[in-house]
Amino acid sequence: MKLEKLVGERFKERPSECQIESHAIMVKGGYIKYVGNGIYSSYMPLKRITRKIEQIIREEMDAIDGQEVQFPVVMPASLWEESGRYQSIGNELLRFTDRTGTGMVLGMTHEEAAVQLVREYANTYARYPFMIYQIQTKFRDEARPRAGLIRVREFTMKDAYSFHTSQEDLEAYYERCHKAYERIFARAGIPEVVSVKSDSGMMGGSVSHEFMLLTPVGEDSIAICRDCGFSANMEAAECIIENEKDEKLSVLSKVYTPDIHTIEEVCDFLHMDVKKSCKAVVYQRNKDDTYVIVFLRGDIEVNEAKLRNLLGEEVHPAVIAEDSGICPGYIGPVGLPEGITVIIDSSLQGASNLSCGANEKEFHYTGFTPERDLPAGTEYHDVGKILQDGICPVCHKHSIDISRGIEVGNIFQLGTKYSRSMGMTYTDQNGEKQVPIMGCYGIGVGRLAASVCEAHHDEYGPIWPMAIAPWQVHLCAMRIDNEKVRETADTLYDTLQQNGVEVLYDDRDVSAGVMFSDADLIGIPLRVVVSPRNMKEDVVELSARDKSFSEKVPIAEAPGRIREIIAKQLKLPAD
């Protein structure tokens, strides 16, 4: 490929709308162009990168007995009505009607399509287990697209669905897929990706894991134990709090607290540590706007994923009506109006002598001890967020670190959520009807490419790993008007291509600064420079984009040395 023919412009200045490096690099380097909110077109360099990522994914999915299929982008709403998700999913699912008035959806995920494809075929136990997968365009009407390809509305994704006749078989295959994912990310150039326990969310199922690239610009928070290695998404991490009960319990006393509303103001006014307070967070159910009040220790935040899972439905922050009987700023667990769902977080278990709202304007209680002052039989539920230096759920040490990460893949044990709701059954060895058990496994292709860029770049541009780089070699012919430079570069270009090497050839009549700046923005791992100075020595200069090496090689030996470097980086056998 000649660089002068490459469609797409490269820019010196960082685009003002880009908040993270991978987004800025991909715009500056001519990888993507903005089309609409969360929607981008890809230029050739990115397309070559994603094509290589897809090939890695295909090889690893095929190696664990996957069968590639393709589901439709547009599906009838009736398919999603079968599973119940047409009503339960919010505005992320794009719904529309066709010219006949039939309800349709634009696929954001394909569990329903997977079940529909195989439910007649897989009617006997003899046809299990099996896994089908696709690499397909999807659309999720994301409320807040951001960070270039990290969070978009239209995206390409590999999603796989496995079908089993027992939980044990699913668990064994789930582990095979987990290992395949580790190989995929290592081959793509980010072996540092970690697997964390996660919340299943709208996908359903009891067990799920996310594969996270740890980076300060990540959109997810991850709890990692620095001692035993436990890891989990903040949404799924158990929050363990150990309270030491005071030797002497105070009586529940009402205290005048004028014009004080926040937990910080209350604790400051009462000269109490925030850990000795009980705060209230109010929500409303989406379906009917009824109130849900969560009470938890003052230093703990509500984990809304846990709350949704506990309630089994969606909630939103409350707008408290005047006739609700709720006293904003002074809400407490003692003396609340009836008809309100009350959730007591486990962070209050064993606590004593706390401050809390008195459900009366300008008054709080002190001396609140949950085990004494709450009704007998009160249940405690874990709906809090785990803390930095909190207690690890596995080794029980105060060794939790909270990090940020980008989710590059996920796997779910779905169980029978979709197969049962959509009437999929098979006949077992005893002639009995059974419902198959499912697993689901996803990787965002564009997000993975952007994540690799986020992990591997410098101030000048990306540093693509050889396995997914748009080209393997960037050939720079400096002073193309020099006859020997032209002849040597042209010959090297032809020879490398004949030997299967992917080459981007820059033979433009531009300055060295422009040539090298473009080379940095394109980020090809191996650069080959042919220049008048090198021609005087009958050598060409080979250098790594990551600056790990630079060497001069005789012209005649250059093709062999280049293939040797590529083979080493790809971990292929030498010629």
C-alpha cells in the first residue's frame, strides 16, 4: 500500500472534543470519522486492525468447538416479547415499526435470535452440547456515548451462545471459554487484562465475569485484593463492614439540628465521626414511583446494581412529593410512614450509638442502635459499595484497592432464562422433556482495538502490537528524488510483498519531519528507513516504533532480517 493513496487525513493538533488518548489518536491518525452521536466510520487502518482482531477471535472460538453463524441486525419485536425483554429493557433498545406496522427492534444483543435459530434443531439430548457465535454489527441507544470507540451506540461485537444439558457441563465449558478469552487478549497485545466477578444486569444468570483492562480512564470501578488477588466489579463486590459495639449504649434522644440536611453537616454539628451515623438514600420504583428508602452507615454509598437485584426491578433517584410523609434531610428508620419499602444495609449490623434523622424537620436522633431500635426480625441486606482498603470477601484482610478499568469482554452463565421463556426443550435419555442451560460470551471488537491503543501509546501516537498492526512494516523513502534511494526502496517494497510482508510504503516528496510524524500516528511496529546517508553505507535502518531497538542492516540482508523480526514478534517459527 502506498501512503499517498491512503484515504483519510492526519492532524497535528489534538481534537478538543477528545477526552482520552485513544479517541484523540484515532481522530488525529485518520482511523475514524465522527458521523453522529456515538457513531463512527472507520478508515482503512482501523479496518485492517479490527479484521485481525476478528481473525484471532475466530481462531480461538473455533478451537473450543464454536460454529460461526450470523443473526439478523433487525428482528421482529415478537421475538423479544417471547423472552419478556421487549418490555423490561429501557430506551437502550431501539424499537420501530416497518411499513406494514409490524413492531421491530434493532439488535443490541442476540440471545433471542440464538434460541430461535436452534430450538427446533436441538430437540434431543444427543445434539448437545454445542456453541454458536457471530461477529456482527449491533446498535445500543446508549444514553451517554463517550471516549470514541470505548462507549458507542453502533458497534461490532463477537457474541457466542452455548447450550448444555447440565449445569456441570456449562461450568466446564465456561472455564474453557474463560481460558480462550485470556488467549485472545494476550494475542491482541493486552495480556494484562484481568478477569473480575461482575453483575449480570439485563443479561440475567447467576454467574458472570468481565475482562477488564486496568487504566485510569476506565469507566468501571474494580475492587482488587492486593494480598490474595480477589477481583470483582464494584457492582458485584460484597461490602463487608465490621462494627464494634460500644460498651455503653445511649438512649435514643431527639436533638434539635436547625437548617442541617447533609450527613456531613449533621456529623459536624454533633461532633461525631461519619462512621457513627446512619444516612438515608431515597429511590422510586420505575414501574409505579413508589418509594424505596435505603439506610446505611454514613460513609457507605449505595450500590444501585445490588439494589436493583434485591428488588428485582429498576429504580431511580426519588423526587420527594410534599404529601409523601417523608421529611427530606431528616429521614430516619424510626417512625417512618407506612407503605414505604425500607432496606437496611448490612453496614448497620452490629453498629451502636449512631445519629440518624428523626423524620421531623430540624431534628435528628442520637443513640440509635439498630439491633435495639429496629423491629425484631429486621433483615440486613448488602446494598453498599465496597471501600478502598475495605475487607476482602476471600481473605478477609483490609486489602482492597479500587481501580478503574475498561471492559473488553464478558461471559455469563445464563441458565434457563431465555430457553425457558422461549419454549426451547429437548428430550433426555429417559424420554422426558427438559429445558437446556445456556452460556453467553461477548467481546466488543472496536472497543478492544481502542483499549489496545489506550494501553500502548506514547505522546506521538499508537504503538500497535505486531499481531494486530494495520501493516507490519512502514517503509520510509527519504529524498525520493535520489535515484539510489528510489531504486532501493522500490526493490525492497516489491521483495517484502512477494514474501508476504504487509508494507505501507511512504514515497512522498515531503520533509523527514512530516514523514516520521505520520509514521508515529499510524503506529506500525517496524520502521524501515531508506535515505541518502544510509545509501552511502549500503545499509537500511530498522527501528521499532516502541524505540526498543534500532539497527543498520546491509541492503541485501534487509528482507531476511525484517522477516526474522516479524516472526519473533508474532512468535512464529523462523524461516
